[in-house]
Amino acid sequence: MNAIDLLKADHEKVKSILSQLSESTDRAVKKRTELLEKLELEVSIHTQLEEEILYPAYKAAGGKAEAEMYYEAKEEHRTVDSLVLPDLKGTDPTSPEFAGRVKVIKELLEHHIEEEETDMFPHAKKILGKAKLDELGDQMLTLKASLKKSLTPSKAA
């Protein structure tokens, strides 16, 4: 699978989780907790795929503009991974604060996804080419399988 197609499929999954989370009520504690765990897993894996595989290839193939986009995207990841998501995880799912934080993380991630899909990905297709994107996609599938195995808690019977 091509790297861009794989990342776009991840984006759709994340957007779906965010929609479900933002539509949930403060009484749906179990659902909110499960969705938050799913969101954290998907975002964590997706971030590593981009930062370890696509972003370095994109930066290396480009010039100053690509380097700037690379660092901006990494900073957006850091904001979500290090600040917003940990705060949300530490927030009582029955509180109004939880709903507010869900709205903020949803806006941040949707903005990030839109920038990647309208700016970075089309440009990456041009500068990297089909063969390189297919190769990166294979690397991503391998890394994704490995990360899913290591990050998903085993359901021991």
C-alpha cells in the first residue's frame, strides 16, 4: 500500500473516533474511556509512522519549505501527544471540562489532517514519486503491525 493512502485511511479512523467522542454524553463514561484509549492508540501509531518514515523522506527530498512543513507537523504532533492528550486522559469523563478538551483535540487534529492532506501529501507525491511512496508504505505496514502488537494490551483469559 502506498504511504499516503495508508496515512489517509488512518486519518479517517481518527476522525471517526473524534466524532464519536465529541457526540458522546457525560453519562457515557465507559464509551468515552474506550474511545479515548482507541484514540490514543491510533494517534500514537500514526505519529510514529509519519515521524519515522514519511516525514524524514519528505524533508530529505525537499528544500527549505519542506523542512519548515516537517518541523511544523512535528510540533503539532508534540502538542497533541505531550500536552492535550495527557490532559484529556487525566480529566473526569463526566465533567464539562472533558467535553471542552475533546473539542480542542478534535479541532487540533482536524486542522493537522487537513494541512497534511491538502499541502504535504500532494507535494510528497510529486517529490517522492510512486515507487518511493510504495516502498515507504511497505515500511509503514511492517512498523504498524509491530507497534500494534507492542502497544495493545493483551486480553488474557
